[in-house]
Amino acid sequence: MLHDTGKNKVSSTELSEAVQVDSATIRRDFSYFGELGKRGYGYDVENLMNFFAKTLNEDELTNVALIGVGNLGSALLKYKFHQSNSIRVSCAFDVNEDIVGRIVDGIPVYPMEDMMEQIRVQQIEVAILTIPARKAQEVVNKLAEAGVKGILNFTAARLVAPPEVLIQNVDLTNELQTLIYFLHHDNELIDEEE
């Protein structure tokens, strides 16, 4: 946002207003990273953008594979990952012969038996798992063997992987229950205040 406006420097007060976080908190948090700005001058926008891009690995491309092109998998293929210059869903895998061999939303869909080879050839680092839970562990084992370092797991299965493979579980039911809890809890607090 700041970079697009052509602005060269920004103060912690301006950042505070933009992100609704106290300026003292911004200065304190930024200080943990070292010298990002100068007192009385603020922060150089270009340096700040470069620092956080490097810190968040946005200066490197991460190839991602989608495993399972059913309803959820298809929806994820439509998601605009390409709006991030650092993430590219480069392939998908499925068992459904009607979809294998096709290009879905710009992504080639391969048969599951080609998964390990394609993971290696395309240097896939991360996989998104949207397959039936009963097949998930078997697929995770193959992904780990092929060199995948991170898995975003949308299945109901709690998976085991070698220590060098990170698994992030996404439980949509749990997320929805958490939202509902806070909706009710916040409403109770509002009612008590009135």
C-alpha cells in the first residue's frame, strides 16, 4: 500500500493509523528486528518492504501441490494464490480419471501414481491435502519420502510425519465452533455492559 503510493518514508504514527495498532507497540515490535528506522525520521519504506519480504520468505518462490481435486480441492484451485508472488500451485493430483490429465484453473492434474516423481521434478516444498482421511497417512508418507517439507492438512485425520516435515491442520468445524463461541461470548459481554 505505502510502496504503491510512491512514499519514501513512513512514521510509526502513520503505520499505527493504517493497521490500528498503537505506535509504541509498532516501535517496540520493530526494535526486536534491529535497526529498521531512525528516531525522528521514521522508516524507509523500501528497506521495510525488503526486510519483511525476506523475513516472510516472500523473496523466494514456493512451489505447492494440491492433493485431491474434489469439492474443497477445486475451490482451493480457484483461490488466488497467484496474487502472492511467492506461492505457486504448480500441480494437482487425483484418482478421478475424469479430471486426471486435464488443466483445472490453469493447474495440471496428474494421477496419484505420478505424485512422487512430479513432487521431485517440480521441486514441490508444500502440499495441500484435501483427500479422504482414510488415505491421508499413506499419502503423507509418500510426500515426506519425495521431499515435501510442509503439509496443509484439510482432512480429519491427525497425521504423523518425520520431524523435518511440518503439518498444519485446518479443522473447519473447529474454526466455525470457535467463531460461534466468540459471537455468543461477545454478545453476552455487550448485554452485560448495557
